[in-house]
Amino acid sequence: MARATARHLLGNDLVREARRRAGLTQRALAEKAGTTQSAIARLETGRTSPSFETVLSLVRTCGFDLDVMLVERDDSDMWQAEALSGLTPNERLERHSRIVNELLGFRRAGEEVRGGAA
């Protein structure tokens, strides 16, 4: 049930955002889409659950398109957090200080290269 709710709220939010970006009132969008203002209001407030096709049609009616794509999941942040969780606070501080110093060294080297090339 929670998935269906999240799905229709996303669709409702997309329609509302597209309408607002297009500078349309609910009534104007309804007229362009061949429906009623009250139907748009019910959709935007979550009282109805639009299909993907309906959301796409309304977004396109507002002059926008909707791109949906699948991307590989990246767990690198979680891996790093788990790795750091085993360190003591002092070890984490020392690690971060070492990284900051390395980055500052890179910055200085870049500035020297730019200064020498000028």
C-alpha cells in the first residue's frame, strides 16, 4: 500500500509542477487536456491516483516531457560509511586531516602549474 501511495503522490507532484512551470491554472490545463478543473484538482491533491499514461499526457500537455531511466545502484557511500564506522573518532579525524592536507597539496600544485604557464 505504501508503494501505491508514493507512486501516485509522485505522479500528482509531477503534474502540479509541470502545470506551474508552464504558468497554467488548473482550469487552463483542464481545457487543454479535455477534462475538468475539478478532475485536475483531485489529481493534484491525491484524491485520485493517475496512471503513468495520464501523468505523461498531462505533463506533455504542459509542454514538458518526462524521462524515466534505470541506473545501476551505487553503494559506494554505504561502503565508505561502514568502513569509517569501525574507526575511533580520533582515527576518523586523523584520516580526514590527512585527506585535507593531500587535497591542499593538489591545489597548490595546480596553482604552481597555472602560475608557471602564464
